[in-house]
Amino acid sequence: MLENNHSKSHQNGASAPDVDSGPRDQRLPLKTAENVRSELARIYRDGKFGKRDVSDVSRLANVLNIMARLIETSDLESRLEKLEKLQQS
């Protein structure tokens, strides 16, 4: 499903085009909101140009949005901890 780069079928049973997403080492590490944004844009383009099934794009976009929120929350927690430490000094 999500780890599969090739959509095997649409909900109606038709085959989707294969997606050549390139070598694995060219993929972005999804460690920053900017990386997640770039990946989301790439997946959107894949769907827009028929390289990926729209239902796959939707599922992946949902996961990426969750990841972006988690990164944002983690960043805010880290910044808050630093501010609290400064205030205690």
C-alpha cells in the first residue's frame, strides 16, 4: 500500500500507470516541514499527470499532513523547552 510505489489497480479494477520514482537515495528524508512539503508537491504532481492513482495520492497526502503536524509540534516543543530553560537561568 503506502510503501508500494506502483499502483496495481484503481477501485474500478483498471490498471494504473507504473511510477518510476527514481533511486531510493534521491528521496528526501522527511525530517523537516519543508521536506514534507516538497514530497507532498511531488506526489500531487504524480497524481495530476496520471503517474499515480488519485486514491493513492489522497492516502499519501493524508499521511504527509499528519507528519507535517507532528514535525511542527515537535519543533514547537523543542523551542518551548529552550525558552523555559532560559527563563529559569
